[in-house]
Amino acid sequence: MTVLSWTEPDTTRTASWRALGGGRPPRRVVVADDRTRAREAYRHACEGTGLLWRGDYHGARQLLSAVGRRVDRALPPADGFHAHRRNQVHRARVLGMLLVVLDTDHALDLRRAPDVRRACAEAYGPPPGTPSVVPLRELLGVLGAHEWRRTGVPVPALDGDRIHPHHGVFAPVRGEYVDLVREAELPRGAVGGVAHDLGTGTGVLAAVLARRGVRRVVATDANPRALACARDNVDRLGLADRVEIAAPGLWPPTGRADLVVCNPPWLPARPTSPLDAGVYDPGSRMLHGFLDGLADRLEPGGEGWLILSDLAEQLGLRGRDELTDAFAAARLRVADRLDARPRHPRARDRTDPLHAARAAETTSLWRLVPTGERSPRA
């Protein structure tokens, strides 16, 4: 555990460093308040000095926004994906230098501060009993995640029922991939049979499959937070008798399935935060883990459904031939493919450095069967 220390005003104080995103602690800490100007805060943050906020809560948010604008003005234009990622990482590091103290019970002792205790307990776990220092930017994300968890995200594929994301679990806000799973014709054995949902996240695809008549869905994920989130959503939707949440991992410990569904992270790059793990798959490890294990996990006549965006291809991170070669190496062939165009706002945002790739993106459901097998349908 890293312990930070600072002087305030003539007394040395300490608290443990806590950052869910794995951010490095600041080299040193100085106290900041409502008198601190954005120029001074920006200079300290760029030097790796943490600014421990002791003023008004809304003043801290305003200072964070002001420093963010200075960062954006100073960043070089992003020419391609890797430059864009470098800019994102630099921005997160600088903004992560504005800090606040959580008391022993997760309370935030600032003027006009909201009650953050429940949101912090959901994200960080039980109060540690000692003060802790967290980046304000992360705390705002914790509060936003708590609100999403409280209100939920409506999912048309579930007839408008809501999925409630937990902190650190990717929310199903992009409905096209969920709609593909709702619309694709089920293999014959899946109706009344068994399906596996690999990398279930919030459990949304497992819920869609159960609603479509799959008798038993086994949902897996490597992230324990995601498993807890999926279990919560399955219970809320009244599907606990049809959806089983497995132990952490990619594949269930045993058993074959009539249908295996996998929606791996779409970009082969390194995540820099827990939430990033829903988007970035280093070396396409999860994708290859699904493909390499699929043929031996299917019942006769079964199918694997790979839900994958071609954004990596649009960005030059992976070629189409790499994907199809991976199918062949795993003894799989494509029985069919369903495509969907993006509907999310970023596909229309011309100020986004990756706009051209996002606008050209297609999300596909690849129906995969073992080489030499036919794919009977329901």
C-alpha cells in the first residue's frame, strides 16, 4: 500500500493511495483550494505533483474542467489510433493529479459535496477504516457508475427491460450487437438446449438468449465484478433458473453447448483502466481463446457466434485475412454472417479523431461451425 503525505498547514498528514484505474501515485502532494488557478494546477499536474483539494466541491469540478481544456489545447493532433491513445493516456495522467480525501467511512468532507459513501462502497468495497486519497476524476466516474447502476440502461432486445451496469463493467449502450443476437436464427439444438455466453459482462446477451427459449445459459467472465453484475441482472430479470453464472474464466469448467456466444473486446490493444478491458484485448487473446476452444466445445450441429466490430480493421490494427486465417487454424468455417451499421452518436461526431473509422464501422455476427459440419437451424 502506498501512503501519501502532505503538509496542512504546519502539520504533516498521511493517507493511503487508492486508484481503481491502476494510476501511479503522484511524486509529491500540495494542498489546493478555491484560490488555486488553473495555470498553477496544470503546471503542477504536468510535473507529476498531486493537488489535494480542500475547497468547495463544485470548485474542484470547475478546476478539473479548466485543466482539461488546457491539456486539450496542448496535445498534438492525433494522426491515427496510436497517437490518439497516447493523447488519451497523457490526458488521464494529468487530470488524475487533482485529488480528494475520503474519510474512514468513505465520506467526502468538502463544502457542498454529495454523499458518496454508497457509490464508493460499490466501487471500492467496505470502508477501510483509515483515510484514503483518490483522484477526483475517478471519483466522478464512480458516482456516474452508481447512477447507471441505480437507474439501469433500457435494452430494446429485452422489450425495454433494464440492465444495471456495475462500476468497471462495460454497459450495453451500443444496441446493435445486442440486436444481432436477438435477430439471428438459433441453431436447432439451442431451443430448449444449452448455450455458453463467454465474457458475459453485464449478462445482457445471456438474458437475451434465455428470453429466446434457450433452456440453460452458462455465463462466464474473467472479471469477478462482471460476474457479480451479471448475477444481479439475471436476478432482477427473473432468469436465475435459466442462467448460471460460472466461476471466473473464459470457458465453463466442463460441458458442451449447442450455441456458444462471444463478444470479445474489439480492439487488439492494451487497456489502461478496468473499464478499458471491455474495449481492448491485448494480442486478441480472448478472441483466439474463444476460436481455439470452440470446435471441441460444441455439440453436433452446434454453432459459435462471434460478435465483432471491424473497427480494428478500419484503424489498421488487424487485417480481415488475420481473422479468417484464425478461423481456419481453429478448424472453423463461416456458415453465415449478419451485419449491422453503427447507430451510436460517436459515428456522427466529426470532431472525433477516429471519426472516419467509426463512420465506416460494421458490427458482424459470424456464425461459425466446425469444418465439414452443416449448421441446421431451428
